[in-house]
Amino acid sequence: MTGSPVLPLRPLTIGELLDAAAALLRSRWRSLLVMSFTLALVEQVIMTTLRELTIDEVKPKYVGQIFDNGYLVWLWIVVGMTTEIMIITLLSGPAARTAVAAVRGEDPSKLPFLTLNSRQWGYTVLYTVLLGVAGAIAAAMCVIPWFAVFAIFGLSVPALIADGLSPGRALWRSPKLLLRSSGRTAGVQLLAYFSWLLIRLVLTCAAGYIVLSGVIDFSTILFDYFLIVLGLCYLAINTAGYAMLACVEAVLHIETRVRSEGLDIAVTRMRARGDAVSLAAPEAR
């Protein structure tokens, strides 16, 4: 078997793939979690501020009403989903570089703290902005298209970092891998996302129950503190979730190349010849 204990180069089951993503996160947990925490903190500052400023318009006006202004609730959803796709895309860059190190047999702890060089960060930020705009438009259209953007282009940054392609070609690498895998890449990404989403939905439903049951009254100052505490809970969940989802994308990219392009065979031959391991895509060679 080629690869490393962190990332074995062979076809993986869904459970093995998620285990490999967790192992990848553990190999660079300080760097990835610090970046994830920082981005999730900015997100929650934005979201909590938005909730604080608009809660008077959203809060129910009579008993039995869930919320009053549905347009503002929709704004909450669109802003939240836009920040999510941007953060996951941004984090998938350093996660992909960590996966490359694992395949090459490098020590991930020896990588720079920010993991990527300035050029790679520049392209990753560019992709983040592009997918953020696409995600915002898709979320505003009725949410469902957002999942299509996430699933179709989720491997674009790992392709950019690992495959040695130009930014323009790397963007379309993810849809190509989606087709080659018969949709498997989309299924795995959505499975990981919905597993994390389920945890947040439980927290959201619990918060809604507390409010609707009258334990916290909209008219008291306690509700402002309640929104802050809720934001901190989301911060904790999102910090781990964003880093893990980025690692899932990085591992999934490598594993899909093993399945569809024989990456494991290519790496084995390079090592047998004593060559430096290169993960360049076939079209980049």
C-alpha cells in the first residue's frame, strides 16, 4: 500500500475516507483549527450583529407566530450560507497542501504555519471570492442551488494546490472529477456537510424552543446575551466543522484521483525510480 498512515493511497470506503480526513486534521490541527476559529469568529461577529440589528423586525408579534419578517430571516440564511462556502473554500487550500505533504511522505508539522505560499493564497482567495458570489446568488435563488455549487466546485481549490494546473483549468477540474466518479464526489461532500448541519439544526431547534417557550423573553436584556451565547455555541461547532469539511475535500480529491487516474500507481513508480513524488494531473504533465 502506498501513501502514508495519514492518507493511504487506495480506494476508500466512506467511513475510511472520513477517518482519513480526521487523521489529516490531527496532523495539522493547530494551524487548521486556528485558521478555522479565526474565520468562524469573523462569521459569528457578522451573524450576531445582523441578528441584533434585525431581531425587532423578526421577532413574532403574536402567540403562535414563529417569526414576523420572513425576508430578514431569508437574509440571515443567505449571509450564513455565503460565509460558509467561502470559509470552507479558503480552508481547503491549506488542507490540500497538508494532503500533498502526506502523499509525498513529508512531515506535515514541518510546513509553515500558514501552510501555503503567497501565490497559492492569492489564487485560493480568488476562488473563495468567486465561489462566494456564486454561493450567494445560489442561496438567494431558493437555497437548493447552493448545494449544487458546493458539490460541483468543492474540489477546485484542492485541484489548484495539488494538481499543478493553472487557475482557469483548476476551476473546471472539480466538475470533471465529479463526472468521472459518477457523482461520488458530490455525494461524499454533501454527506459530510449534512452530518455537520444536523448538529447545528439541533442547536437551532433548541434555541427556538427556549425562545418560544417563554424562558427567554424578547423584551428583556437577557435576549441580547442569549444571542451572544448562541453565537459562541455556533462558533465552537463551526470551528471544528469547517476544518473537518476542508479536510474531507482534500482527502476526497486525492482518493478520487486514485480511483479515476491511478494516482497510487503513478506515485509507486516514482518512488521505485527514486524520483521526487509529483501529484501533477495527467493534463499538466
